[in-house]
Amino acid sequence: MKTLTALMAFTIFATVFTGCKEDDPKVEPATVIAVTSPTDGASQISGTTITLAFTANSDNGLKRVVVKFKSATGSEITKFDTLLTTQPTGFSFSRNYTVGSIGSETYTISVTDKKDNIETKSVNVKSITGFDAELFGKFYHILGTNPGAFDLVRNEARIITDTDMDKDLVNNDGAGVFTGGWIAKNSTMFVKAVGFNYNTGTSNDARNVYAAGSPKSNIALPVNGEIFIAKLRGTDTYAIIKIISNDLMNDECGCSNKGKLTFNFKKSL
């Protein structure tokens, strides 16, 4: 009798347990969003074109696809919004967009299936200028006792006995006079960039300004705040140079040939 009672209890428990399992709500199949371009978190030069490409798949069938964009300044717009009337199980997307202001941009993809389940995925793009970190440079009167030349490739001062191939900026003033002018002793060339934004201008902007200008090997009478674009010797590297101070009477040398030019510069990646 005890055995029969135990068996009946077990049967009742199993039936109740099985019934509960059958009453559990079914888990809807998820929509899978796969982004193939761009790589999340990748750096892109401001002003260039990127391709946003992704696929979305769901056994439920797809109802709506939305792509929203948030700029580096925080503004948000809808780039794409469509209803899929045939409710396919798969959807492919590929469109080109222009990288905007310097900072972080976000594309957010939202896909709704025909049962109104929504799946989202975001892709971040870092908009950059395309220039490396800012550097500092200087040269003195070529006939003084301090270095009168500068090497933009290796980021260091050069003295008169160094090889000319390493001298991108060489002071070309005569005895007793300093104007801050320079000449390249190699194939580096310069263009004055009127109106160029030193802080936000991109390497593509610099390349375009240089191509539209009249490159030359020498610069006369540079003025504080002026900007020059250099195409560095033997490379496709561009440098933007901003004059900090053209100090005609600087006497750090303690000599008769006074003068010192200081500048900041950045080189393209």
C-alpha cells in the first residue's frame, strides 16, 4: 500500500510539472543584426566617405528597419526608415555616408520583426583630423651660435655642419639682420595656407590646399599666426606649420646675429 501511494504521488507530481512546462511562454527567435562595415570604434578622417553595411535576419519576418545617426556635437537625425511590406526573413543594407565633425559619431540600427519585437545595434566611428600629435620647433639666425635649421622629419634642430638633406627649414638671413625667413635645402616644399583652421583642418584639407597652391622651397617674412603647409621630402606626408613667434631681437646666442623663430607643427598620419 505504501508503495502504491508513493507511486501515485510521483505520477501526480510529474503530470503537474509537465503541465507547467507546457504552459511556459515560448521564447521568440531573436533578430540577428550583423554589421560588416565600418568596424566599431574605428578612426576615420573627417570629410572622408565610409560605408555602413549590415544584414538583419529573423525567422519571424522583418517589418521595419531604421538607421539613426548621432553626430559628435550631439545632434540626432534619421538616416533611413523603411517598412518592409513583404516581411522578408532577411534584409541587406549598404549606404555611403560622410564622416562629420571631429569627435565620436554613432549609427544606431533598429530592426522590428512582424511580431513587433525590436532589436538594436550601434556602431561608433571616431572622426579625426588625420594629423599626429602637435610638436614644437625653432631655429635661430643661421650665422649665430645656435642651430639655424630644423628637421621636420625627425623633429629636431640642425646645425650648419649637418647634411643639407636633413634641413627642411634653414634660416636664410644675412649678417646682422633677422626676418625669420627660411629655405629648404632638400625637396620639401611649402604653401601659405590663408584661412586654414590649424585646430580642426584635416590632412585631406591640407593636401587639397597644397595642390591648389604654388609650392615653393622658400618662405620670406613669416608673421605670427600664419600657417604653412609643407609636403615633406621623399614622402606623401604633409605638415601644417603655425608660426608662434618671429622674435627679431632674440639674444639667446649672446652674439651680433640675433633672432629666433618658433612654431608648432603637426604631421599627417
